[in-house]
Amino acid sequence: MGQVPVTDGWSAIASDTPAAQELARVTQTRDNAREARDDARRELDRARLGRRNRFEPPTPQEQAAIDRAETALKDRETAYNNAERTFQAVGRFTRSRIRGGRQIFEEAKSLRRLTDQELAAGTLRRDLADAQLLDALCGQVDRHMGNLMRVIDRDGNIRIKLFDNDLAFGTGNYHLRDPDPFGNLTALPKTVDVATKRAILALTPDALAQRLAGLLSPGEIQAVGERLQQIQSHLRSPQTLTASLNGQGADVAWSTSNVQDLFHNHDGGARRGERSSYFGEIVTPEFQAPAQN
């Protein structure tokens, strides 16, 4: 598949973040305050210019106009200084957020640069299948290839890290019955890790509800229990294969080619609007562009 260049779209994304929008707001406030201050300075100059070439004291009306202009200028200078300090503080915070966001964005784009050898890594395939099951259990309806990224663990293995999970744990079980409002659902994986399968089958809705008590609402906890039962039914199906890193205790090893064939079946077995696997999403031509000469 080879390495491919990826267009940097972070600038467009960063400009639409809440932090960037807040910076735009305080920038406009600062600019408006500066303009108001400059207007007050001009008003004071006009009030004072009326006294040119006159040696007698100002009339009460003239002095009152000068006093008002000086007071207005002091108030507007104070407002501008406050707006400038806010602008500087928000600017530092926003630049820090954008730098951090760019790092995450670049890491997420690294999935587009995976070589064939990297795509064959068992740890990568296992993590992608585990992520599918985790997202299904949590009711994650906004998982796409822009909010997971490749990381390298201390042993040099390719792993997957998930982020942007704020739409998880809803009460609408889109995986079970409701239409997908976001178009990001993925069917349950056809090959699962043998250890993950054991762990999920050992769960009960009551035990899971106890762990989630106080963290989720009763409706959200009930929805998690429903999703758990659906996933367990899928795991018990004879059509669902098991895999392990070395193939022991499982149907296949994660690095074998037939696992890739199952994963690469991007649409097979998925309901309309669903994707069959995260792995299939990564290697599909729409995501992994051809190598450039």
C-alpha cells in the first residue's frame, strides 16, 4: 500500500473549534474597545481645540464638555486594557489547545500512512476488533477514522487509541433498533479476540449496572445492559471466529491472511448504513489513498 501524502486539513478544523471561536470573540471585543478608546480621544481633542487662541477661562459648558470627554476616555482606556488582557490570556490558551489538537490530528492521520507490513500486525488488528466491541457496548455513535489514532507501545507494537467519546452511552440503542442518525455505526466484528470474548461473556447486566451506578442515568444503564446482551449473543454465534496473537486457544492468529480477508470485507454482512469493520474502514480505498510515485 505504501506511504501516501495527506493534505493538512487541521487549519480548517482548528478554526471551527470552541477555543478558536472564543478567541475570535475576544479579539472582536478587544478591537471594538480599541476603536471606542480612539473615538474618545478624538472627542477630547475636539473639546480642547475649542479653547485654542483663547486666554479667558473656559465657560462652564466648555469645561463640562472637556470633563465628560476625559471621563469617557478613562473609562474606555480601562475597558480596552481589560479586553487586551483577556485577549492575551485566551490567545495563549487557544494556541496551546490548537497545538495539542494538531498533534492528535497528525496522529490520527498516521492511520492513512500504514504500510502493508504494519496492517498485518496482530496487535493492530486485535485493538481494532476490541474497539468495535467497546464502542458497541458503550453505544458510541460517532466513531470514525478521524477520532482514533495509532500509537506505539513500549515494546514497539502498533496499538490503537480512541478519543472524542462524548456521544457514547446514550439511551438510543442504534445498534439494536433505531436508525443511525450519524451514519457512523459499524457492525459487530466477525473475528474477536479470545480473551476479550471470555471477559465480555463473564459480564452480567446486573454486575455492569452496579459498576455504572452513579455514573450514568437509569435509562442509560438499561441501554448498556441491552447492548451487552446483543454483543454476548453475537459472541456465542458459531459464525463468530476467535483469534489470539499466537493462535493458541483460538480459531486463528491475528496476523493470518484469512483474518485480513474477513476484516477487509468492508460492507459484507453489515446492515444498510453500517460498516463491517474498523480494519475494513482503514484499508478501504476511500480512506487509504494509493501510494504516489
